[in-house]
Amino acid sequence: MTHNNKKKNILLTLIIVIKLTLVLLDGVYNLNFLFLNFNQLQLDIFSNILIISICLFYKTKKKMFIMVIKMFIILTLLYSIITSLFLSASSKYYYFVSPNKINKIVIEEEAWLHGGWSNVYEVVNPVFIRSLPGNIRTDDGYRPFTQNEYKIEWKNDFEIIIKYNSGISYSNYCSEEFIID
């Protein structure tokens, strides 16, 4: 094995360990990566591009076998990148702090075709967020947070009521309650 292949193996292993760690954190602890509006989906796209790049330049003596594996990996990751781009291209993030500055929430606002939705997260630390049960749905891709058509009421530092325009009509406001554990 050449010196370059050793470096590529180390980098590939590191990327895969990071991807597996993020999947495990999401699956077991419901934690998602978010740092300076760079979210887990974008990190996944970036790591997929790195894996594709490494696969393209990896050299070995078993040409045909490795070529088939490379093509499978590349096509799978390209599919993942393309679908991820469609899903995350419209995400916008809004940050809110409780009155006593004990808790922070992040609202991820998305719209696609004739649908709109927002996910609410608790900020666990500067890098990870945890999804709160409940959801916000809007009609025709309406974005109440972008349009400043919302009101957030903190009942206390752990209970939030979000009132928002659902996009059905100008005066149609909905209300959802979220509780931080």
C-alpha cells in the first residue's frame, strides 16, 4: 500500500466514524448537528463528496472489483447528495432565548412545493440540537417566521406556545405548544 493510500484510508475512516457517530447520536439521543446554520444534512452532503473524491483517486491492483465498488459507492452517494439538496435547500433557522436565558430553541423553517413546515429544537450545546415533539404546518409553502407572522410566548423557561399564521388566510392563526425536557 502506498503512502498516499494510507492517508486516504485514514481520512476515509475518520469521515465514516464521524458519519456513524452522527447517525448514532440522532438515533439514540435524538441529537442533530447544527453549527452556525451548517446543519447535519449539509455536513452529510459534504462528507459524501469527500468520500466520492477519495474513492475516485484510490489506487489498487484489483482493478475490476474495486471499480464496481467505487461506482456503487459513488452512485449511492450522488443520489444521497441530490435528494439532500432538494430537501435542505430551503431551510432557514431562527433562534429564540427563554426570558431568564435558561433555554434556547431553534426553529427550522422549510417549504417545498405547496407545503410548509417548521421543526422546533432545543439547543443542547453550541453544536447539537434536540427535536421537540410537535410540529408546525403551513399551506402553500407559507413561511410565517420569514414573514414575521408569529408570536412566541414563554409560559416559563420550559414551556413555549408558538402562534403562527398558517398561510390559509391572512387572519388564520394556529397555536402549538412545546415543552423542553
